[in-house]
Amino acid sequence: MIPSDPAMLLSFINLKLRDYGKNLEGICEDLDVDRAALEEKLAGIDYHYDAERNQFV
């Protein structure tokens, strides 16, 4: 289960991206999470996925 609080979700997802070295699509598949919904939720706190950095910034 992933955190529902956007700030906690941001920390959780960036940790997964960093520690597992996968891109966002791979992390979403591993966690069985809808990528569009995840990006929309984090966009709500003004964070967007940067593929070059492989993190939400």
C-alpha cells in the first residue's frame, strides 16, 4: 500500500526511484499503481516527474 498523503507519497516514490533504479513506469508496475493518477496527485503539490533525474522535482 502506498501513502495517501501527497507529501508522504512524494518521499515514498522518490525513495523507490532512487533505491531500485527503475523509471517511473517500472515503479508503478511493481506497486500496481496507475501512473497518471500518481502524477496527478503529485502535480497537486507542484511536483512533476523529471525522467532525466528520475525523480519528482
